[in-house]
Amino acid sequence: MKPRHLLCWGGYALKTHFDESEHWHGWWPWLCQVEPAALVCEVSEWEFVINTPCENAQKMYIGNAMGGNYAAVFAQLIINGSSQGPHCFIVPIRDENGGLYPGVTAIDMMHKEGLHGVDNGILIFNKVRVPRENLLDKFGSVAPDGQYHSPIKNKSARFNAMLAALTPSRLAVTFQALSAMKLGLTIAIRYSHSRRQFGPKAKEEVRIIEHQTQTLRLMPHLATVLALTFTSRYAGALLDEDIFQGKELVSSRVLQALVAGLKAYSTWENVGCLQDCRESTGGMGYMMENRISDLKCDADVFVTFEGDNVVMLQSVLHDAYDVDYERRLLMSSFCTVATLIASKCQLQMNLISPADGAFL
């Protein structure tokens, strides 16, 4: 990113958003292909022209779309009629008074299941001109004579290198999911220690946490969130070390795979955990004032944003089987997850040892 943009953002007065998904298709793999329905950017003298050619190329699900001043927009870079693949451009959206710049249209997508504090919307560009310096050109640049240069010749590999920058945000989503799990479990476990139901005859009712079914509902989730917390902190330490040493994230395939797996596993666990928390607290868990229902609504989107969970796990398996990057470190992470799953099954089925589950 250019120093001018960093200085501009340093005042904390500007609101920004990230524009990748489109109406007719997601950002992968369609953005990597030359499609007439993809947002395009053409070179014109000393400017880039950002244009939405049709409805299917509209940018959708854009967070902060109704208030952002600047957008990081992914678009096909077209030079002399030839596509160089998707690139990212800094595009001004609104002026200091909040008015849209000419050629920019923003439409609110209205009601959603959750994340009601975020205004997701649609962005449409009608031949919006931006200076050449607004191209984020770490992996591809355009010379004054219009010639394209990139250290990575393959378009798909180049786009993958750009997506490596999502590693920190995927780890942030993991921590966000873990925070929701911790809050939901805190509410459910505390309630289980105060609520009384049933008990031996002629004696007072016992706390519901003392019932085995209640314990088996909540404690495996507690064990999972603790294990994921420590693993995510370890991944965060690796990420900090790479950034501190000036390493390129694109070269840290093991770290990318670890974070992708953590994001998928933790967000799926979050959805299941909050559902069990809701059910284990009865009608009280259904009340808005007790927050579990709000947590559930917000957690649902985690499984698809910052990368669809199924695709994330597929990328992890691809790296595990087809790419030989520090195999021992990567496989040790998988062994840890496998051990966690085995222990969880053992606890849920009340087995003395994993061998007792051989009948499965």
C-alpha cells in the first residue's frame, strides 16, 4: 500500500471496506477467469477505469457499504483487451461529508439473520476513474508505457499470493468464534449450577449440572474451547514471528493451512456449542436478555465468511497430501486435532478408553 494511503488512514477518520464477492459468483474461482460478468478495470492513460459491466458483476455483502469512504476493490485488470487476472484497487467511495462520488452506487441489503450492527450492501461502479497509484501492486504492476510486470507469471498462483493476506483475518475470526463459545458456555454453566430440577425421593432437587446428561452436553464444548484457545494462540505466535522477521505470508504454507483449519473447525464448533447452550438452559436460553440467541444469530455467518469452511478444509487437505512443506509440523497439528476428537467422543459416550468404542 502506498504511503499516501497509510497517512490518510492514520487519522482514523476514514471508514473502509473490502470488496470481493460478486452477485453471480463468489470471488473464487470466477475472479480468476476472464468472465464478461466480472468487475473489470481497464487502463486509460494515467488512470484505471473501474466498471461494473452487468448486474451479475455487482459487489455484494460488502460490510460498511453504506458508510465507507474507501474500498479495496478486486477487479479483472484489462490491458489492451487482455486480462491479467484479479487485482486490488483503492477506490474512493464517499467524500468527507458522506456523499457518494459520481459513478458509485450503494444499495443497502437490508435485514439479515445476525450482525445487525454491520450494514452489508451492494456496490456498483459506472466507469469510475482512479489514479494509477491506487493499484496495490505488490504482485503485479503497470509501467507508464502500459506494460504489465509481475514476479508471479501464473494468474492463479498470483491470486493465491494475494489471498495469503487473509491469514490474519481468518485467525481473528477464529478468536471471535472462541469468544462467543466462552460467553455462551459461561452463561449455560452458571445457569446449570443455579437451576435445580428433580432429585432422589424425599430429598430436595439437585442442580442440573449434577445430572450426567447436562454435564455431557456442556463439558466437551468446554474442553474443545480450551484446546482451540491454546492452539490459536500458538498460531498467533507463529504469525507474529513471521511478521516481525519480515517473512512473506505467501511462503508460509504451513501457517496458512493451520489457520484455515482452525477457522473452519472453530466456527463449526461455535455453532454446535451455542445450540447446546441454548437447549441446556431451557426457555431462559431462548430469551433475548440472556444473550445466547444473539450469539447464535451472529455465529451462523462465521462458517462462510473469510472463506467457506468446506473449501478451507479442502485447502488444508490439499496442502497435507500434495505439498511437502515442513511435513512434521503440519502433521503434528492434525494429530492434535485427531486426539481432541477422539477424547471428545470418549467423553460423550462415557467410555473408559478409546478401545471401548471398537464396536463403532
